[in-house]
Amino acid sequence: MSDRPNTLGERSDGKTDSTVSTDHLLRQAYWPEDTDALRELRQAVFVEEQGVAQDIEWDGKDADALHALLEIDGRPIACGRILSDGRIGRLAVRKEHRNQSYGTMVLAKLVEFARARGDAHVYLHAQAAAESFYKRSGFRREGAEFLEAEIRHVSMEMELHYKDWDSLLYPVRYPQPFSDLVVAQARLARRELRILSPRLDRAAFEQQDLYSAVRQLLKRGRMSRVQVIVQDVPSLIARGHGMLELARRLPSAEELRALKEHPQWKGETLIIRDRDSVLTRSSEDHAAAFYRPQDRARAKTAVSRFDDLWNASTVSPEFRSLSI
């Protein structure tokens, strides 16, 4: 099925019209609650304007897709969807609202959906005439042109990277992209990194990229500091861990403490970067994780709570036996 990007109305020279409305609403749409709005828009653009057959347009996959819908004064203006396998499609903008960046906005929203659920990549079948539009958004072409719905198409895809990601994500899936965002917290830290984790679980914390980022942070100067609080010391000692090794080598810069029980700690994982970024994961609902960079109010609360737990924690005898 064609992604029909020529209905996006983006300019081929890479520029966009400066008259984008400030009254638009770009949101996630839900099937079947928003069926009428999505059907009316796609019927007008694809079936009536482009002549796409009804049985091709309505392929039975909408109920399982994530949809983005842009509205102005309650009227659907642009839409798109992403399937569970990461395929983006059905991008459409009404004819009278093209050349105003709405297609770009909807595409970015769909990629945001993919990031939030931890997709490693997204892909699409783009009409050959709109290849440049997708390239500007970070997609790359794969293979030769082919015919789809009697229109020339090219396959395009984009890898999704999180290790330097610094934008809001909620919810965040575990183990990915949660584990990559742990690395992002360390890589982007300027001076301080605080880690609260019951057992520094393998998926999130046993990563060479994380160890490298922590080492680079600690090399920046005397003001750099990494604090780690854990609960399950015996299992951590038994299996060994890169964070333990770093604490052994750099005891004055990376401090590792144990806290078995505390009324303020329910077993969740918390990573705080400096005093403005928070990554957290609930112990009870693993899907209830979020990443909030540049959120000083939330980070201030998290730092205060972490410091209370830090003051209640101790250096475990097992750590001392490792010369930490």
C-alpha cells in the first residue's frame, strides 16, 4: 500500500511555507473513536483525489495501528499511521493546507510513537517523487524503485538511536529504549550522575557504553561525581559488575552504597542527570517508565529524595572487601 507522500504538499526545495497556523492540534488518534475523522480525511485525499481503490485504502490494519491526527478548529487536516512492525504510511494532508509543514509534523509524531515503544527502526514505501521529503526527516533509501498501486515507489528506513536522546519520552519501554536512555543520562551529564537501582539489572546497567560514559564523566574534573545506591548486594557481588569495578578504581569519584530497606524506596529505578533530567522506572509496573530531560522541577524533587536515601545508606562490608 502506498504511503502517498505527494499528498503532503512539502516543497521540493526543502523550504516550507511560513504561514503554519498556531491553532492546530496534533494528537494521537484512536481507532475506532476517531474513525470518522480519519476516514473522511483519507477518503478525500486518497480515494477521491488520487483514485486509490476502496479495498486497498481500507486494508483492515487500522485497528492495530497507531494514528496521528492534526486538526484545525476540530477539522481533520493531516494524518498518518504506524503499524506494529514500524511501517509508516497513510500520510495525507488536505489539498488546501499543503506547503505548511503539516506533513513533516505528522511524520515526526509517528516517529515519536515508535521511539516511545522502543522500536529499533521505522520504514516506509515512499512515492519516488517524495523521496527528498523523507530524506530531510532522516530516512535513507534502500534498493531500487518498484511499482505499488501503479505508482513508482522506493523503500526507505531510519534507525532510531537513543543513547544521545535528550527529548521527553513517555512511556518508555523496558529493556529498550530504557537501557539506551541510561547511557544517554551518563553521556549527557555535565557533573553529576545519581543512580538508584535494586540490583543494577543486566539489561540496563551492564553495558560497555555506560561504563565508558561514566569514565568520561569522572575524568572531567574534581567536581564530577557519580553516586550509586543498590539493594541486593549479595547478587551484585556474586555476578560481578562493571560499576563495581569502576568504584574500585575510582573510589573518590564514584561512590557505591547499599540500602536494604527504606519507607521512601519501593524498589523503583531512578537515574538523575545533574539537576535537570530524570529517568525512572516503577518496580510494580515496568511499563510505567518515563524520561524527562530539562525538567528542573521534577529533577529537584528527585534529587532531594535521592539525597535522603543516600544519607540513610551505608558502604556495605562486601564492598569494603573489594577495596571500594
